[in-house]
Amino acid sequence: MAMARNHSYLINGGSEQAISVFDRGFAYGDGVFRTMQMRSGLPVNWPFHYQKLVADCAAIGIVCPSAELLMSDFQKLFEIDNFADETSYIPEVAKIIITRGEGERGYAPPAVTVPTRVIIKSAMPIYAELNYQQGVQLRVCETRLALQPKLAGIKHLNRLENVLARMEWREDSIFEGLLLDQAGNVIECTMSNVFARFGNRLITPDLSQCGVAGITRQRILGLGKMLGLSVSIESLTLVQLLQADEVIICNSLYGAFQVNSIDNKVWPQQELALKIRNMLADD
Amino acid sequence: MAMARNHSYLINGGSEQAISVFDRGFAYGDGVFRTMQMRSGLPVNWPFHYQKLVADCAAIGIVCPSAELLMSDFQKLFEIDNFADETSYIPEVAKIIITRGEGERGYAPPAVTVPTRVIIKSAMPIYAELNYQQGVQLRVCETRLALQPKLAGIKHLNRLENVLARMEWREDSIFEGLLLDQAGNVIECTMSNVFARFGNRLITPDLSQCGVAGITRQRILGLGKMLGLSVSIESLTLVQLLQADEVIICNSLYGAFQVNSIDNKVWPQQELALKIRNMLADD
């Protein structure tokens, strides 16, 4: 374990130091991933993350490694401090990548495959205090998401659309890029899901054709009663989104932020993002 | 060079033995690839392959390594025998993978990236003699290709659609799977492009919305005069394809095969595939 502490990642529990050129994750993006907060060496909201990891693996025919195996990886890679009090821990980030494993040239997977599992440790990003207080600025990306029901919702390794979208801007002032589908529906942001409030209705876009269904989105969908809002999944055009009373983005690292502007549209500061952020943290 | 001969691959000219977990090719499929025949240690149709590699890299904002660098890699990895006569060589296959290089967590590429280049050597697949004499059998895949003009035509590393399509069948009797787009247009096969002859018109599907524009397709597009056919790029539905007089598939390894059946539709043996195969070989 002391040895592993010097590494910032762990491949198959430490048995490999790097990825094989024959790994299908490298060759074809044939795998899935997740990103999560670690507190005191333990993954935050692990049941949600693991359930989603298993489901995403299953959707492309990969048998996900057991939770016990991944937990043992976490223990090797992260310092578990059971006595840390709430104020002393420094949150970290774990990224789990599961691929179908190695294969020969060609798209057909071998008859027997052994999934590759990677855990990468990194520092928690530092979000500007202004993001919490005043919200974040979005731009609408020119890159549109393709409709692919067989892969929609899955956090798979085919992420060139996100890369191209993220390459559209360099300004630090822009926190996220809003992604529409080819038909002009609002879907998500490059690394976040989206919610829009219209009166007492809170809506998040339908992800049955494209997009990544994150676990923070899933958790917010369950907060309706506590928020006093009716929460639902619906189609949402950009024009509709810009008429929302309030727009929120969310992911597993920052929780939820209010959107204070999308291109030229500006929203005043409101309370929903803070409320949701607190509920997510208490949960 | 003797050392390199023991390897079946070469990463960055031999300076690495495996792929970093931080490589964006692994994390996001952020890269492109090509597969080509090698004869006597030299890539067949290299100008076509290199031009396409450069174009595909440029399409996603990667600066392709120079042809000189890749040639030097080929020399390290493959035995170059200038004196081999035409009958003695055993053809091999080279796969080139170019990724954006390493990066931190997050979709935004670092300000400076150094592309990762990989060459993998493998044996030439052995195609059944029957494929050459009587053609090949196709099935129509249930997996449909998503429309993404920003990535259409590019042989990038986001290939989960091809993987899912190829996982639809295991029968050895089926050589290839035909891929339609979400609208029902014929686009390509999992590892091949498609041509259909209607009288003296030879048509290959439009790839401006999805699919991979291979170099063998490109070469066949230039053979019209020699074939006495008018060759063009057009939209093609499955119903139209099944009414073709002759259907051909092609790629850089096998050249061209006649399609003798697609699901229940059967075609008699004809001459076009052999003609094209011979022209491609002589070229």
C-alpha cells in the first residue's frame, strides 16, 4: 500500500504500469468511465456511481468488475483516514475507466475478454468563489450531438464530440458549453447536466437519443418534494431554455451552479442552485 | 533496429513501451487511425494513406507527424527487403494510430500537446479462396450510424458503433455487416466501403453525415473511365441497394469483393469485383 501511494493511478489493481496498445479502450474507445469526489479516501455517493458503472458496462456488453475489487483499488490508491473530521479532509477526485480489455486487430471482441480497470487520482478542481455566489457563464456550442439511442445516456469513452465542443472556447470567463442535438434540442453541457425551472416545474432534457445521464442529475430528479417543485424529464429547445425562470447545471464534482448567462441572455441571482447544492451535500 | 524487430509495435519511435493512462486516445478516443498492407516492409498506397491521415488529424485539430518520421518507424518495425521478388514476400499489415497525446483530466486539450504515434504490425488476414471466387455474404446490422457531419468521413478512434454492429453476429459465414444511418440510408460496412452498380452507373454512398471515407473507395472513384462506368457519390436507400445489378465492398486489405447476398437477397456471380481488384493491385 505504501508503494501504491506514490502512484497517481492504478491499472488492474497495480499489476500493470501502463495501457497496452492492444487495449480496446485505446483502439476504439471501447469502454466507459466515471468521475467522482473522494472524501477521506472514500468515494462520495458510491452506490449511485457503481450502479451507473454496472449499467453502462452492461449496455455495451462488458461485465463490470465487482464493487469489492474497486473498493480494494481505492484503498490502495487513496489514503483512508477514518478519523478525519469534516473540516480537515482535502477532497480528491477519482476517475474510474473500465474497458473491454485487450483484443486483436478488428472490431469483433475476442471470445473471452478480461476488462481493464483503471483508477486515476487527481486533485479536486478549485472553483472560483464567484461561481458559488453569482453563478456561471455558458456559451452555446456550435458542435451538435448526434442522435444514437444505442449509446445515449452512457458515459462511454467515445467523447470526441465533447472534445470538439470544449475546443470551441478558451476564455476562462466561460464555465461551460451548452450542447444541443442535431435537431436543436438542449441536451447537456460538455461535463454537466442541465435543469431549467419554469414556475414550480423543474425540467431536465430527455437523454434517450444522446447525452450522458449523470448521477447528480439522477439525484436531483429525486429532490422534487424537498424542493417543492414538480421535477420531470422533457424535451427542451434552446428558445424554451432561454425563457426559463432559472437555469442550473450540475455534476458530481461541483454539485450545482446557477447559470447567470447563456451568450447574451442574463439571469438575476436566485436561490435554487444553493438549495440544491446543500441538499446534495447533506444527502 | 534488431531490438525493434522483436516488437510487434512501436510507440513514438520506440521511446515508450505502452500507452499512458493519461493519453487522450485512451481517455476520449481523441485520435485517428489507418490500416494498410505492407509489402517488403513498405506501406502499399502510402501517398493515399498519408494524405488521408493528415486530413483526418487536421479535422480534429491534431498536427500529424511527418511522413519521414512515420517512414523511419516503418523501417524500425518492418524488415525492408529491397531484393524481394514479387512472389516471395509475405504481406503484413500496419496499423497507425495518432492521438492528441497526453492531457490532464477534462475535455480541454492542454495548451501544448505532443501527438502520440503508434505503429502496430500484424499478419495479413487470410481470406477464404471462396471469397475471391464467389463473393461474400452480408447481413444488415440493427445498429444504425448517428449523423455527425463534424466527424463524418474521418477514421477516428470513436468506434463504438462499429464494435456494437460487429457484435451482432458470430457466424463465420457472414463476412461483413451493412450499416445504415438513422434515416435508413446505406452508408458502409463495419470495416469496408460499399459500391453498387446500376447498369453502367457505379454509385457509392454519400459520407457527408456519417461513415468512414476509405482510400480504396477513393481510388475506385477514380477508376470510372478504365471500368467504362460513370462513378458517382449519391444517397442510397437499402431498398435501392437491393435492386442493384451488382454490389461490391472494398478496403485496403482485401481490395474488392463481390457481395453475393445481403440477408435473403442473392446476386449471381459477376465480373466487376475481380476487375476492380486487379486494377487496384496494378495501380
